[in-house]
Amino acid sequence: MHLSSIHVYPVKSMRGHAVAEAEAETRGLHGDRRWMLVDANARFVTARQHPRLLAFAAERIRNGLVLFAPDGSARDVGEPPLSAPTIEVGIWKSSSPARVADASINDWLSQRLGIDVRLVHMAEDCLRGVSRDWSRPGDLVSFADGFPMLLIGSASLDQLNAKLPRPVSMANFRPNLVARTEAPHVEDGWKRIAIGAVEFDVVKPCTRCILTTIDPDSATPAADGEPLATLKTYRREAIGVTFGQNLIPRTLGRIEAGMPLRVLE
């Protein structure tokens, strides 16, 4: 069994991209979901409410990003300086300090999305903890929904696609790590794994929502509610409909696509 691919999403709810290698840090993969859009009330804005966000892409550059809009325009974004004030932003039931990007970038994004938004950045001094129900003291997370990383086994997607009227891609589920597996949902039974020298706790199944029904290529919601509708028929648990497992890194370091994945517990 091995790690078949690694995916980073620089801006929450924008298009991600595969990388050959990445640094596993305390709050997730380096550069993953360190940026996010918020509304006038400093609450997070995602593709759940605004599917068009998935048509935007971001690439990391030194000290910032390049943003690409679906109309073909692009803008460089610099990380706000550490001297800039922080605001408190809300993500589900949690919050985090963050710094707001330049006003010109926020205007550009607002015009193309048709809603008033601000782009915010999580620097190293902006700390957001993982839910105490699933973590140890000191565990941190980026602007991801709740946990540093998400892993899905390839056989889990194969089984789902065998049940669907039309197949979907792994991009519908926005994992950070895809493991090459032989048995569907074998990852459900893991408690601790290692990829190379980096160890992870497998802490909680990932509950899935309407975001999985938005086509990652066209940014169009599926009229039939797939693949979530089919997942509800065989992946419903007490906590919700699950697909994939959330991870917390316990040792840090570089991981590469193709590395062996070992189940430690």
C-alpha cells in the first residue's frame, strides 16, 4: 500500500492542485488552506453557498499567491505584513485570528463573485485549535473545516463509482492524501499510520455535505444530488454520511507521492 497522490488547496473552497511532495506541518500540509474568504461579518464563505468559488484557482508563490478567475484574469496577492492588525474570523463553531488582504484584491474578488468578500490569511502567529473532542492539547488546524488533513483510499472511490449512474472524481471530495488501497473503506479501521517517517493519528471519519455534489470542473451542482444521494444509502453513521478519514500529524516532515503507507495500529 502506498500514497498515490498529494493535494493542496491554498484558498479554502477554491480549486486545488496535486503536488509531488509536501511538508507535513502541525496544522496540515504546508500552504494548505492558509487563505480563506469571509463575508462582512467575518464568517467563512465557501462553495457550499457559492459554487462559483470552485472555478477560481490559486497557486502559491514566495510570500503570497497568484489567484486565477474563471474570466481569465489573475492577480498577485502578498501576505499581509505581521504588523497588520488581526481580525477574528468564524469557521463553523470555531474562530481564528487572521489578517486581511489588500483592499484592491478584495474588490477584484467581490466583483467576480458578485458578493462582498474579503480574503484573509492565517500566518504562523494566528492559532486555531482542533476540537477538543478529537485532539490533544496544542493540536492546530488551518482554515480547513476541522482537521489538519483528509485521507481517502482509492478503493473507496472505486466502490462508490460502481454504484453511481455516472462516475465522479476524487476531486469531488477534496482530500489531501489519496492512498492506493485494495479494499473499500479499509481506512475506516486505521488508528495510526505512517507515510515515510511521518506518523499520523487517524482521528475521525469525515462527514460529507452538499459540496461533494458540485462538479469540480464546471462548478455546477448536480441536479440529482449525486454522489451524496448514493452515499446516504450505504455510508450513513450516527455522526452523518462519512467518506474518508481525518488525520492529525504526530511527527512532522516531508512526504512524497509513491511513498509506502504503513498501518501502525
